[in-house]
Amino acid sequence: MNDKDMVNDVLSMLKSSLTNYERVISECANQQLRSTIRQIRDSDEDFQYRLFKAAEQKGFYKPAQPASSQDISQVRSQVMM
């Protein structure tokens, strides 16, 4: 497995974990446990962002072009109906 594949695999796993943390937090009644899970989530979000930026700098990931103002306005008008 090359570096690019490993980085993409870790990013994918982190994305899944972050989704699961949100579900667990929303269903957790114990405030202490909820706070602990939030701290873990925040740490993983920070790590995910740093890994994403490193992957982007190495050319492992190329983000999509930013949406134009016209595209944003069109989507906004469709959603706000």
C-alpha cells in the first residue's frame, strides 16, 4: 500500500468515526460521558484536518473547484423555497 492510499484510508476511517461520534453524543444522557466523547471527537477532527492539509500539500488530494456565486445563489433559492 502506498502513502497516498494509506492517507486516504485513514481519512476515510476518521470521517466514519466522526459521524459515529455525533450519533453517540446526541444519544448520550450522561453529561460526563457526553463531554468525554466530545473531547475525543474534537481531537479527531483536529487530526483529520491536519492530515487532510498534509495530503493536499503532497498532492494526494485535490479539492473540487469552489462554487461560483451564481451556483450558490441557485442552490440557496432552491433550499429556501
